[in-house]
Amino acid sequence: MFQFIQQQKDLEPILGQMEQCSTYGLDTEFIKVDTLWPKLGVFQINVANQVYLLDGTTLDLSAFWQKIFAAKQNIFHACGEDIDLIYHYAQQNNLNNVFDTQVALSFLGYGLQVSYQNALKTLLNIEIDKDQTRSDWLARPLSQEQLNYAANDVLYIMQLSEKIQTELRAKGMLEWVLEDCRHLTYEIGQHTATQDLYQDVGNYRHSRRQLMQLQRLAVWRDELAKALNIPKSFILKNSSLLDVVEKNPRNPFVLATVKDIRANIVREYGKTILALLKDLPEPEQWPERLPRPLRASQQLSEQIEQILANAVAETGIPKEVLMRKKWLNALHQHALLQRTEQDLPAYLLGWRYPLLTRPLLDVFCQVSDLA
């Protein structure tokens, strides 16, 4: 049914097999509980209907990463964390040959986050056990139950992909799905510039002074998390960042009352945090206020809904797949600030452009002109 590969010499025949077949079914098992970077336990691959479990704790997978990046197609289900792991280990971030069956199923009306287990049951009438989800994948030896679980995650994925791709071709959606998968893997590889990390936490209600404080704290938290290889939330949660700039503490006693802050953080880094809040650059260097999110009037809401309804009727794709709230906000800001279209999310510049982006921009621009 599968082979568990733990010796480097046993990996070589698999690499040779990958040379003959360039479409792979893939999945990963890893641990990321108390670290910033994931720790690979097992990498599963289905190549030519042969399933291999590669031991991430013993093997040098350098040549394996190269094969994945050179593949014709890499098939995953819910690939986000898998791609993030591959980018970390391979030290590359341009995997553009992915077909994600979860993304594809959303186009076909199965919901945005259908599980692999439910997908197999619904489309192939295959039931698999998912009771090893929280296993310790770094422990050795792995149990037979763990190995079976890992193998099942790729055993049927080629069959699932083939069925889904056939249906997508019949509906004329396959290229759209592949494009969205490319945008997804590109997005995973993009990292917010350190100086802009505060924008993921702050909002339009914060003053420029508070945004400056958030910027300094967010940069410090990011650098410390990387240096110690611990999750950012172990240092300061986003809720703590927000509360600390709103309280603006001047001493450790007030700092200790910040929401969700850990006692050891106050003890070890309290002076640093207080200094970051106090010693700010000149006001002209503070960030500009963040824009308000879209708050559409009834008339604008009706126009947006009509454009979306027309796109749903034309394509058969669910509305939540066609347009996300954050994309609508990006379109609104684009019109408001008169930015270039290249500043828009990549998702809005491909197949969605004539269908949704251009009509919505026309509406937003008209509203901005009237304002």
C-alpha cells in the first residue's frame, strides 16, 4: 500500500520515478505548536499511483524539492500550510504548478473549506479515518495508525483530482481554478514588509501616534520571533498590541494590566516595550491614518449585488468564490485614492477583470466622482 522511506539510499529510486511521471499527489505532516517555523515530520507523495512516506527527520530532501518545483502539476487538498512548509524548507517561494482540490471544489459549489474526508465521501464514496490529526509527527517510531493515516491523505487524491478536473473542464472553469491556485501560492510566498506589519493590526480608528507605536512594536515582535523561532503570539498577541497602544502605559505596573500579556514578557521585555512606546521619531515620520473600510450606501450595495448576481448567473460560480470582502475594500480604495490597477490584488487582474473588476471599478469611480 505504501513505503515509509527513512534511508537516503531508498530515496534515489523515488527521485528516478519522479523523472518519469511529473504529476504528483502531495501532503505533509508537521508540528508547529511552539515554533515560528514548521518542523517536518512526514512528506507524503503519490507518484504513478505509488505512495511513499518520506521521513522529514532523517532525509536530505534537497533534490526532492527541485522535482516538485519542476513538476507539471502538484496536487494538494487545502495546500496553504503545505506550501508554506515547502517554501521554508526549499528556500524558494515560486511554486506555480499547484492544483488544489479544495479550491476547485469551491468553484463547484461545495463550500470554501470542504475537508478532504468529506470530499472523498461525497465524490468517490470513499471513507477514511481522520483520528490521527493531532499526532506527534516528530516522534519515532511512528505507529501503524499514524502511517496509515498519512498514506490515506494521498492514496486517493489523484482519483479525486481527476474527477474534479473532468467536471471543471466540462463547465469551462479549469483554467480559472488553475489561475486562482497560482495566485494562492504566490500570495503565500509574499511577506508583508517589516515596516508595514502594523497595518495588519491597526485600523482607521487609531491616531497617527498610535500607528507609529504599533509600527515599532510590530517590527520588534517580528524580529524577536524570528530570532527565537517562537510564534509572534508568544511575545504579544494582536489583542495585546492594540490594548498596549490604547493604554499607553508609562510603567511596568500599567503594562502588566494589558490584555492577554504574559507575565514573563513584562518581566523580560517590559523596559523595551515602554521605550518603544515613548521614544518616537518626529511626527512628520509617523504613518498616515489608515483608510476606513467600505461602508456602502443602499444604492451602492444594490449595484454591487447586481454585478455579483450577473457574474453568478453567467458563470455558475458561488458569490463567495467570485469576490471576497477584502477585494471589495481594495477596489474601493483603488477608486478613492486613484491608484493604478497594478496595485490591485492579483486575483482581480485575471479572469475576474472583465467579469467583476471593471464593472465594480466603474461603479466605485462614479461614486467617488459624485463625492
